[in-house]
Amino acid sequence: MNTHQIGWIALCSILLATAPTAQVFATERFSVAQAYPDEGSSGEDWRRQKRPSRSRYPQPGPVILIAPILEAIPDREIAPPYDDEGPAPRRVRPRSQQADRQQASNPKSAKPKSAKPRQAKKKSPELKQVAAIPRATDGSFVDGEVLFSAPSPEITDAILKRYRLTRLETAELALTGTTVVRARVARGDDSRRLLRALRADKSLLSSELNHLYALQAEAVGSAKGDLAAAQYAPAKMRLDEAHVLADGSTVLVAIIDSGVDGRHPELAGTLDPASLATTIGPHGTAIAGVIAAHQRLAGVSPQARIVAFDSFLGPEGATARGSTLDILKSLDKAAAAGARIVNLSFAGPEDVLLARGLAAAHQRGMILIAAAGNGGPKAAPAYPAAHPAVIAVTATGPDDAIYPASNRGAYVALAAPGVDILTAAPGETYAQLSGTSLAAAQVSGVVALLLQHAPELSPEQVRAILTRTARDLGRPGRDDIFGAGLVDAAAALLAVDEATANAALR
């Protein structure tokens, strides 16, 4: 074979070898572009790669190398890099860049889904710890809380652990000789369901919801000018005659309410140092004014002393609320201060722990007077007024008609003026209010006159004197609207004198 023939054979071998190789490189360029479409790759980097140089193949044996090269070339597309390790990693752009790119390519398109505001998931209600009482009227309670009393600290700790409770407060109540724990229920639990479990637990002395109570008065308006002339209540209760015999001196009256404005001229020198009120409320100030006003207004017991407790708190402009435990603590402090009379111008649901505190106060000789409630004729009995240890008072107007919003029921003991009552308001002002709250305060003032005149009177004797001397209203005899009738301060004081005289004769 001559040199010419050898060169021809070598040329044919090279052509046969390079033709499939070129096809392979073209296939690689297509595969890369498909594998990374959003990278904009066109395979140019692959095209620029060096092909096998002819210098690598020795001249004498090009034909020998053709078979191995062809066998090494697959007859399918080459997979992207990392094919044997899974899909190739892709560079992820931030959402904002993707959105910009999408809008640039299609300006009329809507915003990308990622830009739409996500609908917030409904969260489970958070348990609230109450400082300023948050909610509602009769029948309501502090959400997510329970109260319980255990015989020992060890049992208290066991109860907290057993029922997954978080201790919020511990109150030592000397009046009842018990320790009351206020606790928060676990997330997702229900106060009423947990209360059923606690009441079934024999290791506890008592348990209850932390009920809420509402003050029982509504504002009618402000007042100026001759204030005394605008008062009709003193004449209705014959206070001029009563004040000849007593003015309330030396008698301490506890007011469990919102805070009292002790700087008001009508109440100057009235607040006892034992008062723990640190806030001022319109309702508490009004109640104190009815009992002990003594400047431009004629209070029922103008020389009585007031010990005030701000147990009813709330946001500015909202009706204040008081909880079971706050009321119990104030009742305990009123007993410690030596108060013989406790005014309770609020109403709410029946409560086991509050009932125990009221019974203990009654046993101690404290006289409890409460608002009958402003729930209307069909309302359920309101507490604490419906408790047997308490004197429940309803409200009447200048014409002796019943206040339309007054509760009715067998628990109503007495009636007293409670419509359009002129009284003190915070900031040295005056206001007219209506409700059974004001009527209860009138009776508290009358009881202060009785105790000044006869300090030895028991709660039962005071109730008997007030109901026996009341002026009958409505149908003859006691009824569920007016009770025994309208309180008469002068007649009550005269009855005390007669009883004293009769006892002396015996």
C-alpha cells in the first residue's frame, strides 16, 4: 500500500469518527437549554469546549480507535449534569424578583398569587387576666378563671397541678377563715367545664366562677342652682324629724363600689382613714353623697363616716364591673375596719363564695343592704340582694311609683327613693341618677341613724324595725313590687325608742 492510499484511508477514518461526535455536541447543547430554561442558557459554553484534538491520535492507528469512540457515545440525549445524584440544583430568585419579571412579561396580568394578602388564621381565644373587669352584666364571669378554696397549701398545690391551673392570686379572708385562690385555666379549657370537675373534687372546701357584678344606677343629668330645693327624698323619708334624734355620728358605713371622691365639699371630713379607694368613680361618689352629704345637699346620715373600697373598675366612660374575689376582699376589709353597715349597690348572679362571705358578715353583726336590681319585672333574682342575710331595696319616684326597671320578687324587703336623685359627682359637681343603687344608699343612711340611736341592734332587729315601720305602697300588705313599703326614718327611730322603753319597763 503506497503513501497515497494510506492517506486516503486515514482521511476516511477521521471523517467517520468526527461525524457522530458533532452530533453528540449538538445534542448536548439542546439538552442543557431544556434543563435550564429560566437561566437563559443556549449551550454556547458547551460549544466553546475543546473537542478531542487530532494530535492525540497517532497517525499509524486511527482506524483502531474508531470502534472504542463509537461504543462510548450513547445513542440518546445526554442528561443534565448531576443526573446520577438527582435533579440539578436550581437558583431560586426572591419572590419580589419573580413578581417583577412576571409583570414585565405581561403588564396586564393580575398581581402574582404570592402578592395577595393571606387570610389570617383564626387564633384560639387568649385567656385574659382581669384587672379592669372586662365584661357584661348579670350572669357573666371572668373568662378563663376559676376560684377555689382548699383546706391546706399542699392540697392547693395538688389541685393546681391536677387540673393544669395557673395561680393568679391568693386571698386570705379572715371573715370566713378561708384562703381563696384565683386561677387561670389551661389554654383551650373552659371555666364552666372545669368548675364541674372542681365541684366533684372532695378535697376542696368550695369552688366557683369569678362572677361579675354591675352597678345599678343610670345618669339622668347634671344639676345647678338651689340643689336642696330639687331634693324630694328627704321629705319622703321624713328626714327633718329623724335628724332631731340622730345624724349618724360615730357610725361607720362601708361602701363597696367604685372609688369615692373624698375631696368633694359634700363629703369633706367623711372618709375614714381605713378607706382603701385609690380611684374615683361617679357611682361610688354618688352613693356616698346620698348617705353622708352635708353642705348644699341633705344626706340621710350627714355625720356618718364612710370607709370606701374601689372594688369596681373599668375603662374610662364604660360601666364599671366588680368580680367575686374583689368584692370578697373588700367585705373582709370592711369587717376588719369595724364597719357595722355595708352598702352593696350592685347586682349579678348567685355565687357560692360570695354567699359564704355574706353569711359570715351577718353572723358578725354586720347589716348588709343591697340594690334589688335594675333588670326589669321579669328578671331573675339579683344577688347579693336575694341572699337571706341581705336587706334588698327597690326604687320609687317622686309619685311613689315603682322605678320601671326595678326587679320584682319575694326577696324585695323595702322601697326607697331612687328616681331622679340629686347627689354628688366627681370634681365638686352634682348629678341626677336613677336606679335601685340610690335606693339602697338611702336605707344604708337610715340604718346609720338607727345604730347611732341604739348601737346594740342586731341585723334581725334592724330588718324588723324597718319593715314594720315602712309606709305601705301598692296593694295592702307586703308584695313583690314594693316589699313592705317605703322606708320611714322618723318612724323607725321612734320605734327604737318605744322598744327601748318597753324593755326598760320589763
